[in-house]
Amino acid sequence: MRAVRGAMVVEDVVMLGMMASDNSATEAAIADALVDDGVYLRSAWAAAAATMVAITAAMLEWAVYDDLTLGEALLVAFKTLERRDG
């Protein structure tokens, strides 16, 4: 059942746009916290945006594949962010 719901979200462009819009407040909060910790503004925004995109992508993958746990999906997303070899 999760795969059906996930596929519906992934295929609905309006729903994906709404998800991105909803993520913007969290992205701003992450960026603000990073700036407060001394991170350069542009770097903070880039890190916050990348983090939110990775989390969203992981959640969408998890929603589509019944054999994938959310933890596994998040781990792949964050390991991908850590990679430095392209």
C-alpha cells in the first residue's frame, strides 16, 4: 500500500511543488542555525538546501519501495551528500 501512495505523490507535480514549498521553512531554520554557529551565509543556505532535498528524496524513495526502510533510504541520501568524488 505504501508503494501506491508513494507513486501517486511522485507522479503528481503539484504535490511535489507543495512539498518543496513546505520544506522552505525548515530549510531557512537550518540555514539560520548554521549562520548563528558561524557558517558563511551562502554555505549555510547550500547545506540547508542539500539536506532538505536529500531528506525529501529519501522519503519519496521509501514511500515507493515496500522493501526499503526509512533509515536505509536516509542513510543512502546522507552518504551521497558526504561523497567528494562526484
